[in-house]
Amino acid sequence: MKAKFHQVPKTSDHTFKIRHDLLPHFGTIWHYHPEIELHYLIKGEGIRFIGENIANFEKDELILLGSNIPHTWKCNIKSDSEYYVEALVLHFHPESLGHNFLSLPETLKVQKLLTLARQGLIIQGNSKQKVVKLMNKMKESTGINKIVYLLKIFDLLSNNAEYEIISPNYASSSSNNFDDERINKIFNYTFNNFKRNITLEKMSELSNLSVTSFCRFFKNLTQKSYYDFLTEIRINHACRLLINSNMKIGAIAEESGFENTSNFYRHFKRFKDSTPSTFKKDYLNDFEKG
């Protein structure tokens, strides 16, 4: 399955769209669209896929995505909450304000920003909270005020040097050699089978590659080894069980796909810099304080 073109819904009486999502999850379809996406995560955690990058995400993350960069968010689902993820999402087509809008002398900085955003940007620094406030005001505004807030947001972002490029090796969906069908097979099989024993031989067979070629392909694409990716998914699942259940650590290790408890402890320490017991204790303490 290749990255799907997604038609962003828009009513005829609005030039662009901002919405407040409160959902069980964001969906898992690997997709792209020509609209610029500004995505502020209010609540939720999991793994996001943007371009060739795979990384954990958590609340209070502001991301700017340029046109046509494929992306999806796979959320950790909490059993005690019907609506686990919450986000403000702004979609803006580059030609929404006119074909030549981004070619004006006054908007050249914005054009440069949106070109850079085709690699995905995590917005940091003081501008982040200012942008989030403007997004909230935009959501409640009507008429020309919505456009005013949009221009203020892009003015802030285009003059903000505090950002991190998410997928620096990704240029655009049309010029990148990114093998969507192959990587989707890898992702889907891993998510559906991470509790079982997964071998490199099985993944290379699934990808129609030799083991060596598969390892090179995955590392070049994601900047991490396949086993690190698999272990990260297992650790995230274990964290959900630690927080949402009273299962013993040995049972959690087995349920998350680890061969034994000592193997689980070793990987948990590596990825979380903590022991499972300390992680759960710290989470419960933070929850009580909140």
C-alpha cells in the first residue's frame, strides 16, 4: 500500500480549515496532501512517521508539515479513556490566498519556511506557545479575523529560528525514491506481530530483499536499525501496560514480546533510562500531582 492521497475536507465558505480533534486515535493511514499542516498535540503519545523519520511523540508538540510529505501518527491507546488524543490541526493550501500570494516580496520568508517544511519541522522556543495561542484564537474567530490570525502565525514561524528538521533526507513525494509499498508492509507486519518472535529473515522475505539489503534499506530510511524500531514499539506497549494494569513485570515482558525479564529490563533501561518499577512509580506520582 502506497502513501494515500488525502482530500482534506473544506467547506465552500472557508479559505482554510482549523479544527479541534478529540478522538480515540488519529487513524493509521500513511497519507499526504498538498495542504500545509500545522499540528499541535494537546494530549496523547505514541509513534509518528513523517517522511523517512520514525520517532516517539508526546503532548505539547507543535509540528509544521509542508505540502505532500507523507505522515501518520500511531497512538498509544489508554484503556481508561474513550477519547485519548486531542489536537489543534490547521490545514492551509499554498494557493488559498491566491496563486501569487507566496511570490510577493513581503511573503518570501514564508515561502522559504514552507519549502523547508516539506521535510517536517518541530517548532520550539518562545514562538511555539505564541503560535498555539493564535491557533486557539483563530478557532474561535470568524470572517477576516481568521485570515489575520493565519498571517500572524506565518509571520511568527517565518521569523523563528528555533526549530528542528524532522526528516532532513526527504525532499518531496514526487522526487524521493522512498518505497511506500515496501515500508508499509514492514510497518503493518511489525505492528500486528510485535508480540511474537520476528526475525530479520522474515522481514527480508516480506520486503523481497536479502537480509543485508533489508537492514541497509531500513537503516537508510529511518536512521535506526529494524531491531531498535521493533524494540521501541515493544517498550511503548510495555509502558501502556505498566500504567494501565496491575500485571506483574514478568507478564508484561512476555505480553510485549520480550524473550525474558532480564532482556526486558536491559532494553527498558536503554530506551527509558529507568527501570519499569521506577517508571510506573514516577508516572503515578506525576499523575497525583497533576
